[in-house]
Amino acid sequence: MKGVIETLVQGLVDSPESVQIDEVSEDGGTVYEVSVADGDLGKVIGKDGKIANALRQVARGLAGPEGRAHVEIRS
């Protein structure tokens, strides 16, 4: 799943080489901490957070009915 999220985020930003994703296990689930360059933060969040929410839904969908996944975006 980390690779899918990384590919999606790299397609959104101007500096794909600066995308970093850390996978952290928390409370029976996984948190994917996405870090991007400062200038790319708005592109990953999107207007009214729509792109960020879409990334979160993709992660939840890939986790399946028994898995838990969340995406956090940072600069």
C-alpha cells in the first residue's frame, strides 16, 4: 500500500523526489505519514482537502474490511 500512495502523491507534486512516506503502526492500524516539499503541500491537500480525503479513502479501501489505515500529510 505504501507504494501505491507514494505513486499517487508523486504524480501530484512538482518535486516527486522529495516525497517521503513513513509507515507507522498505531492502535491496530497503520498510519502513512506523507512528507512533501513546502511548495507541494497545497497540491497534495487540494481545494477544501478533497485530494487528501481521496488519498485517505484509497488507503482505507486497500486496507480491506478488517484493516485500518490513515494518511497524514506534512511538509
